Amino acid sequence: MGIVPGGGGTQYLADRIGRNRALEVVLGADLLDARTAERYGWINRAVPADELDDFVDRLARNIAALPEGVAAAAKRAIVPTDLADGLLREHDAWAGQFVRPAAEQLIRGGLAHGAQTRDGERDLESLLRRLAG
């Protein structure tokens, strides 16, 4: 869309997969398959569709079986990264893109060509690439 991802996207992504891979993903704008996302650390695990329900059920039952307080203690012990400064930098980068003519042209063109529709969202990358080309 001619803009930097917002909503914490750059910060959470870099925190999960590292700066270099985050730059590859954001600037390359390609879709990643589940195996690559798992290898990069973007997702915890890629599970075949026919195994997903069993995996989730087993994980939920294991967590539910923990003694009281264990899950809360683990969450306190494994502290998330403080992303406050990065979120401010991301906001400034994201907001600064909307004033640029190229971003406005892509966004308006995308909306005119159905980017906000169900079909448009399913093919958003191709739609925006056609408009940018």
C-alpha cells in the first residue's frame, strides 16, 4: 500500500524473527508459507490441517491440568520485550507515509478496485502490485 506497517507490526515482527528477516518480509512484501514462517520464528508451529484440532486440544488440556498459579507465574517470569520506543518510531514512520502521493494513489486505487471487499482482501497483494506496476 506504499506505507510502513502499523499497529505494532514492525515491532512485533522484528522481536519475533529478527531485524534482517523483518526487513525482508516488510520490504519484500511476499507471502510466506507456514513452513518458512515457522523456520523464521514468526509462528510457533506449522501443523497440518488434519492434525490441528488434536494439537490444540492436547495443548489446552495440558495447560488446564497445571496446578493453580503456574500459568500466571510463567507469564510473569517470561517478560515480554518493552516495545514502547519502537512503537513510537513505527507510528511516526507509518503516519508519515500517508502524506506521500504514491501511498495515496495506491490506497485510493485499491479501494476503487475492491481492496475492501472479501475478494479484494483475499488477493490484496496482487491487486496492489498491479496498481503499483
